[in-house]
Amino acid sequence: MDQTRKMWASAAVVGVIVVAGASVAAAASAGKLDQVARETRAVVEKATPSPTTTDDDIVVSHEVNPDPREVIDYWTDQRLQDAEPMPMPMVSAGDVILTE
């Protein structure tokens, strides 16, 4: 295959990729991705996490670093030297129950 054909083949491949990317962007801006999310029952929550509790599972969530500047101010050199690592959780094979 000569260089001109290779160049045109490469240009065609790049063109297909660009058109595919443009169609994905157009679909996203037209709200088609929300439609796909509804069809696949995908759940996207845009709310801030709040503490919740259920009978089966316990989920606790809160904002960890509301102000990063306060974290930087808190961790002085002395506090970093005195810090102790958190203990690692120990899980044995009998503690885990798999359900479907």
C-alpha cells in the first residue's frame, strides 16, 4: 500500500472517531444520557450525603473536610509526629455472609 492510501485510511479512521465523539457530546447535551440512565435503572444522586440508617445496613456519611485550610492549620509538625495510625479491621472468613 502506498503512502497516499495509508494517509487516506488514517484520515478516515480519525474522521470516524471524531464523528463518534461529536455524536456522544450531542446526545449528552440533548439529555439522551438521562434517558439511558432511566432505561437501565441507573441511579445518580446529586444531593449532598446525609446520615441514614436502615434495618439491614448502617450507612453513616458526613463531609470529611468542610474546610481544607483548617486541616492544614490543624496538622502541625508536632501533631504529625505524635499521630498514631488507626487500627486495621480484622475480618475472618466466618464473619462474612454472602447473600444474593
